[in-house]
Amino acid sequence: MNTFRLTLSAMLLFGLTTAAIAQRDPEQAKQEFLKRSVEDGRRKITREINASWNDEGSRVGAVDLLKQTDFREGIGVSTEQHQKIREAVEQRTSVSSNDVPAAKTILAEVSKLTSGFPPGRFDEDAPEETKRIVSELREQVSRAMGERASELINERMMNAINDNLTPEQLRKVQEFQISAMSELSYVSPSMFEALDLSDDQKQQLGDIKKAMEPEFKKWADKTLDARLRLHEKRQAEFKPIQNDDGSISLSLADPVASWDRVRQANPDIQQALNEARESGKGLADKLKVEMFDVLTDEQWNRMLNLIDNPPEHAKKIIAQMREKSEQESAYASTEAWQPGPNSWKPGDPIPEGYRQQRQERGKFPRPAGNNNVTPAQAES
């Protein structure tokens, strides 16, 4: 039986300057490419949006952080540890049809339909109806694998981190994420594990997320729509090229600059992206305040110390993250953003008003065992 295999980068078709297509008709090749690209793009963007909302962000994010020498040295990762993680990630970044039962079943049907033709002759000799059926089945295989591939890959990346970092090193990853909170769109309960949460606190954080999920979904849908529209416009810039063997390749000149061209040519899409960005700020602020209210005073002070006094390696990386964020904001609205009473200013992980409110709480007596009573509750 044939085995269908995709690497994540090839499957998603992001960042490619060329893409080889077996189809011989240039326009049809481009339409097939765009159709697959939109489907793959939807899955990838959705996965990115959901990553920090789910609790896998700490581990998966560590893989990219460990590529930086400063970070590895800062949390004490040895050369041997890093090599093992690299090898594990490289070995686990591809997904075959054997990993996806639904795809394996469909591929068995493809094998039956193509097995009666000499090697390499199916496209030339098969009846048009058979070729149509095989094409549809192969599309189903790609779709089935795409739906599961990024989840499998993230699971494997998480395992690579869990298996090769010590608990103390994992804790330092979470502490870094707290220190870098000003540059993160969302906070995930998993990062607060570095503050030694109780089981009750973990349950409270889970309840907060569950209660806010409808709001998050509305924002996620809005963001997905805007980003996917931008992606579609950019992918449409690929040009078909006829190869010597008759196949078609799709090429994109200046792939990095193409994003700028699309943004400038489609102000309505950029406006939608700006609106999604601003609404995301408000949602993120609300989530942070809710989660901060769960922390005890001791945990709160530990968190403040991580934010206000990050280690040197963290300072360097946070500065790099901030620079990248500023570059991505270049197309944002030129109107100054006006924060609300409890909102963050850009680059500020915690609003000054909330810090003062939290400090005031400490001046009121609290019932034993409850460090999160508001002043009004304490007075009553």
C-alpha cells in the first residue's frame, strides 16, 4: 500500500517560494493550489489562535525558545539536552497516513484504483472518471491528514520537551513566559504553575477560561476571517510556471515583501486585522485580571518580581519580541490607542490601576484562607 507523508511546512504551504503541482494545466493547477492552501491555512491559523488558549503553549513554545543560545544558557540546558530535543523534534515533524486511520482507509481505495496501471502511466492511461475519483480521494486524504497533523506534531513536540528538560528547567520556561507577559497576546494557566498553584487555584483558572470561552470564540472567528482573507490574497500572487517535464510549479517572487504588497493593496482587510487586534487587547486584559485575582499575595509578589526584574537572558529575548511586535504593528491604525480603566498600555504587562488596587487590598483584613477578597467584601 502507498504511504502518504507530509511534513508540517510542506503541508501548510506557508513560506514556500515554489510549489510543485502534478497538474499539467497552469490555471487548473493554480486553482487546485489555492483551494488546498486555503484549507491548510484555515487549519494552521486556527491552531495558532488556539495555542495559547490551550495549555500546551508552555511546552510547544519552549522548542522555539531553545533555538536561542541565550535562552538555553539562561535556564541551564546542556548541549546534550538540546541535541536530544532537536533530534526528537526533527524525527517527529512529519506525519504519514499510518498515523491517521481515516487517511489510511481512503488511501487503500486509491491504491486499488491505481494498481492496475504500469508505474507512472496512471495519469496517461486511466479513464477520466477514474482520474476524477482518485483526485477527489487524494484530496480527502490531504484533508484528513491536515486536520490531525498539527495536533500530532504539537503533541510530539510537547513530549520532546517533557522527556528532556528537568522540572526546574520547565519551571524556568514558565517563569520566562510570565516575565514576557507584556509581549504575549494571551496568558495561559500553565505558565502560572511556576507560582506553585494549589489544586483549587488550578480549578479556578480552568473555570475562568471556561466562562470566557464564548467571548474568545467570537474573537477567534473574527481574527481567523481577517487573517485568512489576507492569506488568500497573498497566495493568489503565486504564478504558474511550466516545467520541462510538463508539470506545473507555482512560484512567488519576494515572498516576504508580498505580505506588504497585499496589506497596502487591501486596506479593508488591514482594517479588519486592526479591529481584531484591538478587540483582542480588551479580551486579553480581562482574562489577565480574572486570573490575577486567583493568586495569593505571595504569588502576586513573586509574579511582580519576575515581570519587573527578569533575568538578563530574558531581557534580551523580550526586547527582540517587542521589536518584532512593533514591526507587525506598522500597519495598525495611526490613531492612538486609548486604554480603558483596567487596560494595558502597549508594553505594560499589568495596568498601574490594577497594581494599586491590588496593593490597597492588603490594607484590609481578610477572612482566614482567602487572599482574594475585595475591599468592599472585607468592609462588609
